[in-house]
Amino acid sequence: MSANPDHRHGGRPREPILNLPGAVIGLIAVLALVHVVREFLSAQDDFLAMVQFAFVPARMTVWFSPDRLNEVVESIGAAGSTGVVQHLRLARFLLGDGEGYPWTLLTYGLLHGSWPHLLTNVVWLAAFGSPVARRLGPMRFLLLFAAATIGGALLHWWARPLEVLPLVGASAGVSGAMAAAIRFVFSPGVHFSGLGDDAAVRAIPAERFGGIWRNSRALLFIVVWFVTNILFGAGLVPIFGEESSIAWEAHIGGFVAGLLLFPLLDRGPVRPR
């Protein structure tokens, strides 16, 4: 008998069970490590970490326009929530120093509200981030992920400028990776089984922006993605394991950023007009 295990598979090396690019594995490890560390923090220290690194739209608004602080307070009172007193205390604490914490446009993506929240993002990141990381390489992939994260925060801020509740989660970055993947994974002749090979992924001609809307598979995915996000975001469909709705504006911001920035970072072939 041969001692070489490859001989039992026709001379071909076996694929690893988790065939993920190093950049995706590293990103997942960082997200998991951050959440594990938070598990060991006291409630007060974890809250302070959220204050420092979660994105709060109203904090950015007041930083740029201090005179809008009264608008924030009035919006909380107008909501008529049973927790209005706690909400006002949170606003006073978060906005008291008048600082904008601009780094939170990116760092909020490292935090998650729960283990189900984190695991959901990890699954989608592994599925859609992997082909994008193979095509772009680690540095350009991480740049796109960061840009999509920032894009998600910016659209969330634009949509909810007076919102005091913190935004957390890597969903905007994951949405950007999904949008980037749409540029090539639905191209004619592409089979998902072949997306685990770096060379094969880099050889796929990417769709031009106009071509996406003529690709029935890509268009169907986009429609389903938007409808699903709006339904979950509006609270019309409950989220398993979560008590709050998703920040669909941040998802859309990340998606648009990934869709538009992909051609600027891609070095692969482009489908002819």
C-alpha cells in the first residue's frame, strides 16, 4: 500500500474541509476574538467599550452641528417610548462631551450584539467574502471591506441623523463583499464549485455595471437581497435569536459601496461590451 493519501483520490490532493482564503480566516478570527474578549468584561467595561467603538449617528451630527442637540432630545421625547428616561440618560452620556468619535465609522464593524449576530455575519462572510478575497488578494479585499463598513455607517447616519442607539456589526462590510461577488460569480459558465480556486476566480470576466442588470441570476439575487433586508429592517419578519431589527440602511450603504468600488480594486478581466 502507498503511504501517500493522494493515491486514494486519483492522484489529486484532497481539498481542505474549510477552503477559506487567509484574509477571510483572519477577519473571522478578529471578529470572534473581539466578541470573546467582551464576554470577559464586566457590564460596565463592556458598555464603555461600546461607547468608544460603536457608531452613534447623533454623536456625529452634534459634533458637526452642536445646535442640533435640542433636536436629538426632542426626537427622543416625541418617540413616546416607555424607556424614554433611560434613552435620555443614554443621550446625555453619549453626547455630553460633544465629540464625534470619527473612528467609530469603521470600528463599529468589529462589535456584535450577540453570538447569533456574529455567527450570521461569519457564515455570509465565508460564503461571499471568500471568492472576493481570492480575486482581489488580501489587502484589496480588506480595503473593500473597510470601505463598505464606512459606507454603511455613512448611509445609516444620513438616514437617522438623530439616532442615539449605537450601531454595531460587520453586516455592512459583508454586504459590500456580497455586492462585489455579484460582479463575477453569476457570470455565464461560472459554477460555484469552481470558486474555491484562486486562479479560476481571477480568470472570470467581471460584469460591467450595466451588464449586471442584464444578468438574470445577478438581478434576481439583488432583488431578493433588497426585499429581505427591507422586510427584516422594517420588523415585518422576526429575526431568529434577536430582539431588534436590522439596520437595513447600513446594509444598503455597504452593498452600494462594494458594488461601485469593486472595479477600482479589481485587476481581473472584464467582460466585453
